[in-house]
Amino acid sequence: MGGYWMDFTDEIVPFGGVNDDGSSIRGNAEKTRHQGIELGMRVQVTTRDAIALAASRSWDEFVSFHQYLDTDWDGTADTEVDNSGNPIALFPEYLGMIAWDRNWHAGVRTRLRGNVTGKQYLDNTGNEERTIDAWGTVDVSLWLALGDLGMTALDGATAFVHARNLGDTEYEVWGYWAGDNWYTPAAGRNLALGLDYDF
């Protein structure tokens, strides 16, 4: 378990919106603060089973941040907005993960994992209507160490299957505000197959 407190001067932060290339518009904020607590642990429950847990809660805010906006699109900033005290955009309020790992026998391992991510603001105003909602997913994975399963010619090779977002949860991973809320959606239920080889 640990905690942190970080004060920044001129931190580069998202300003909201994207440029013509689709990249996030960023700039400097005079003073920002990041503070939080973190927990990580792994418990070997039996010789075959282990439970892992990771969680964090953070408070990310502007200590002093005056943003200058060009509201009439004439190329000159005409409006000053004081965002001091507001949450910084795109920092989740919390993160969490719990996983159950099991070694069934030599060469066969599985993992069942749950993830949660807290609310994020799309811009720096602290407006509750400009947010990405909290979300959670469940994943399951299988690994087969082929050499341990009797395929000696494939010693060092591990086949894997990852089934992600089993509940087909609809959620967003990123976004911005530019007159309306704009979101980047995450993948729905998906499957990844592959082969790792250790030389």
C-alpha cells in the first residue's frame, strides 16, 4: 500500500477538443496537484490458486489554471476561464483489478480478471454533464505451455486465448468536449489467439 502527493508547475494537460489531425489539444496549466492512495497484493491461496488485487483512488486537480479561449474564432483569445480547483480532464477517479490465477497442471494456466475504471471528465470545467461514465469488464485467459504438454519439439512455445469484455459492456476509453460530448468507444466482446515463443 502506498500514497503519493505531487505538485506540478506548467504541467501539460488536455485542453479539450482535438486538432485537425485528430490529436488531443494540450497546453500548460500553471499549477496542478495529483494525490492518491494505491494498493497492490497477491495471495497464494493454494499451491495452484492465487488471488491478485490492485486498486487506486486519486484526486487530480488544478491549483491554478486560467485558460484563454477564442470564442468568436477570429484568432485572438477573448475570454478568460478560471479552472482553478477543478478536476483535470481524463484522469479516472479510481482504478481496480481483481484476478484469480489457477495452474490446473503442468502447462495449463487460466486467469479470470475483473477491471473497473472510475468517472473521467472530458474537459477541465468540472461539469458533471461532460464525463465518461465509470465502467467495468470481465476477462478470461488460457495459456498452454506446449512443451510441458508433451510437444517437446515446441518447448518454449506457449499458446494463449484471451476472451475480453465477456459481458459485451459498452463503454468509452477516451473523449473530449467540443460543443458536445465526443467519445472513443472500447471494443465489445472480443477474442485474441496467439503464440509466444521464448528463445
